[in-house]
Amino acid sequence: MITIPFTKTAFGIRFGIAKTLTGTYVCPGWHLVPDGTKIEDVRFDYIELVKVEKVVEEQMEWKVAGSRPGVFYQVNRYLDGEWTCSCPAKAFKRGDCKHIIALKK
């Protein structure tokens, strides 16, 4: 049995196992697990989640249009240099989503 800390996402408790060239991972979150891990081998540790607010500098928060008309996502750049986006792709992608990439250019 593999225990992974639970992280609240927009997808609730749904998760999947992804096998890549660099290893096997439980997603969302990209938690590295041993090769051959099955869904029934994974257990989540539902520790008490504490909401932490990050300080956002002025001019470091953007509302970015999505691919569909009328859909917008919130992109933030924090003082520590971390970028976040509220789009679904950011929850699964290890790097920056297309909205963050566009803002960095």
C-alpha cells in the first residue's frame, strides 16, 4: 500500500496513474510511485488541510481568456517567483500551462 498526501484539486478525489519514460506517477500531483503500482495500491492521507494565502504583488495578477468564448482563468505570479493558473491543464502539467507561457513572453 502506498500512502500519498491528499491535495484538494478541482477534480476532487479522482486520480490516475501515469507511466512515463522517467517513472510511474499518481496524478494530479505527479507523486512518484514504484513501477507496477495499481490504483488499488494507492491510499490518500486525508490530513487536515489548512488554507494558506500567498501575498500577491500589484500588477502580478492577470485574467486570461481561455480557448472557449467567455472562459477566463486567473494567473498569479508570487513574490517567490511561483506561477499559478486556475486552468485544468496546470493541475496535470508539470511545467507551465499555455496561459503562463504567454504571459512570460
